[in-house]
Amino acid sequence: MSEEKNRGNAGKGRKRGSVNKVTAAIKDAIMLAAEEEGQDGEGRDGLKGYMRKMAQEDMKAFAGLLGKVLPTELNATGDFTVNVVKRESGD
């Protein structure tokens, strides 16, 4: 006679890969707030404007966000040049 093990609540949770509703709601609220804030606090250029403002005012935080959206590997062949320009505040 084979005994089945008591699995308790195993398998009764969210489906694998599904997004937590609270996490999704928070992400939506953050995106909406940034879009409404815009570049000038009144929604100018929406989310893009807010990101430009953030890049200018808090480069470290912006670079952190940028690092999360860029691919982790770049596959490139051939000759190319990368120019990095650091803007001083007030330029």
C-alpha cells in the first residue's frame, strides 16, 4: 500500500511567473506619478521628461536605473567608438 505524503498547501499559490498584485500596483503607481510629474512638475513631456530631469539632477540614481534596463551582454563586431560626456550642473 502506497502512502501519499501530506503536501499541505503546496501548489495552491500563484502560478509560477505571475506578478504579485501589490507589486504590480506599486509599479503602476510609480510610473503614473513620474508621468504626471514630468520634467517641470506639471507633466511636461510625461515619463520621458521626468527621466530627463532625473538624469540631470541625480545622475547616480539614473545610472542605476539605466543599468537595470540595458542588456547584460553586448555582442558587437567591427570598429566603433564610444564617447562619454559628463555634464557639469549649470551647463
